[in-house]
Amino acid sequence: MILATLFVGASPAAAKTTIRFATLAPSGTPMVRVLRKLAKMVATRTNGRVEFKIYPGGRQGDEKDVVRKMRAGQLHASGMTAIGLAEIEKEILVLQMPSLFRKYSELDYVRRKMFGYFEKKFAARGFKLLNLGEIGFVYMFSTKPIRNISDLRKLRPWAWIDDPIALTFNRLARTQARLLALPAVFPALKAKMIDVVYATPLGVVALQWYTELHYVVSRPLAVGLGGTVMRLETWNSLSEADRKQFRDLQREWQGVLQRKGRRDNRKALKLLTENGIAVIQPSADAVREWEQMAFRVQAQLTGKLFPKSLLEQVKRHLKEYRASKGNTPK
């Protein structure tokens, strides 16, 4: 999700261009290290015509703030989660419905089928969708064991204040959710204001949330999307030659970064469970209960975030893929 925004070229005679890029990823994390590496590659390929000013760790605010600043021209590009992408085009959240994808290969297939559709939707909003990736499978982590929804109701889960999926889930589940922006989560964990979070394993490590957590539910909630966007005005200012160079760089790195992200998430989950995070295996009854709640969330958000026809299209592609592999949807 990060490489696409790191190539903004200019004609040889053009003045140096500075691209202001924001991300919630903390400084020193693998994502930001790769960002800086790619920024150097861009500088080399453009003979110093293009430089990047990278703002990691939420320095430019939560993703809603970043989108607002991009619209105002204060920022030019960002690597963000689906929550930020949905601030631009809410239909993207159809791909982050709970319990939709079982594995990455399913997401890969559907994403390839749907990318052109979303690229046009973002363009209509004034943004270039350069890359649509993922941050990984999202799990529920907690300070106390959660075996079913009844257990969850006894605790104080965090819900990202800008996440309509989490807000809907917690409302339907009748939890005592605390609505917070992402940067406020770690302080809230330390202050015992919340005791349940949802995140990828790599996110839990990078954001240091793991220091306050003791359990993880083995069944993921959903695949967390990620993507890279740029102001369409910036993209349209590029020469065709520079766009070609950008596409070449994207081809070189996209698969590498995707494999690295998935590998790092697997390693992070293994590290967490080997160092004190206990894994909760839900019973068959609990799995059915979670699945029923997921379907209720889908039903509630259909027609609000995305049209029913779009969800049906996604499910058709998913059914096609599973049929090609000899599987059938549950």
C-alpha cells in the first residue's frame, strides 16, 4: 500500500517537487523504513527532482484529519487503512465486511476484479487510488478472556470513532464501547479505560498495545484493507514519462511488499503468543454467534455504506474463486 505514492516525477527541466506524505505507522516500523528506502530510490531515479517529506506516527492527526488536509492541499499523499479510504469513498468498506474473506487469496482475487471500479469512484472524489492492499487479518485482543459475545458485553471494547463497521457491531452487540481516535487507544489501555481492541498482530506490536494485553481470539474478525492515495491534481500534473517510471517501480515492489507484510503479521502473531498472549479458541456455538452478528452488520450497512448490488457483486466474485478451488461458501 505504500510504494505507489513514492514516485512523483517531473520533467528534467522541472524544479524540485516536495511531496508531503502522511501515515499513522510509527517511525521505525517496517512500513516507515520501507517508505524512506523507496523515497531514496525515487530521488535517484529523478536525479533529485523529487523529494518526500514523510510524516509518520499520526503527526498529521488521525486519518480523517489527513484526508481533510489532502483536500486542502496541505498534504499530497497518504498510506492509510480502510477507515481513511472510506473518508474519501465509503463504498470501499464493502471489502472489509466482517467474516467475508477466509484467506488472502480470496481477497487477492476479488480485489483484482474490483480495483477498476474503485479507481473510478476515487477519481470522482478528486483522488487517485494508486494501490489497494491490506494491513492484514484483524483480531480481537483483550485484557480478559472473550469466549463469546456475552463476555464482550462485560468488558469495555474500543471502537475507532470513524469506523462505521465497529460502531455498528458494538451497537448491535450492545457492548459498552468507548469511541476513540486511533492515537488515543494506547493511553486509554494504560489508564484502564478500555480492555478490548481490534487490530492486526503487526499493528498491536508496532503501536505497543501488546504491553497491556493478555488474550487474543483465534478467529479473525475481517481482513483490514490498506491503500495509497494521492490528490488527483498532483497525479495529473505528472508527465507520461514519469508515470511510466512510477508504474515500473510499482511492478518491482508491489509483490515484495505484500509478501513482507503478510510474513511480518504471521511472525508478530507467533511472537505475541510465545510471549504471554493466550489464544482463545471459540466453541462451535460461539463461532455461529459471531457469524450471525457479522451477517447482521452486513445487513445494517448495506444501503448505507454501499448499494446491495455492490455487495452481491463482491460475493459473486468470491463464489467464483471458491468454486474454482473446489470450495463452496459457508
